[in-house]
Amino acid sequence: MMNAEERRQFETLREQVACDKHFTCIQSPLGDLCKGTYHVDLDILECLEKSPIPCKFARPFGCTTVCICPMRKFIAQNLDKWAAESTAALREALK
């Protein structure tokens, strides 16, 4: 589950990010997140949505699109270590 530092970072992001989608990324199961791949070596989140709905955080990057949403990137950076745990428990912790 999230440690105290991750929880603090999450709360700070939730206060700072102006989300047009009302944080659907944390209100639904984590499997319902927009598709993306986090590239650790480049520190970028590549958007893999086939037909992404217009999103203010999507930016063209060469022949692909990257997501610059701090909340989605935070989730991507931490998802691997949370994946083995119940997503229901994670959503409860994020409330």
C-alpha cells in the first residue's frame, strides 16, 4: 500500500492538478486507466490510447503522444509496486 511519503505526494498532486476528467483515474479500478507506458529511463509516460478523447495533458512527441498529467504519471511510477495489492484497497486509501 502507499507509504506516508507517497500519500503526501498524492494529496499534494490532487490539490494542484486541475483535472478536466474529475480524477477518473483514481475513481475507477486501476485497470481502467488510460493506456500508457512509463519509460523510466526517459521519465516520460507514453500515451497508448488508440483514439484518445481530447485531453489537455496529451502532447505530441515525435511520432507518438506523451501524457504530462502529474497524477497519471505518479500512478504510472508507482503502479508496479501497488499491482500485487488489491485495487479496491488502493482506491480506499486514495479517498
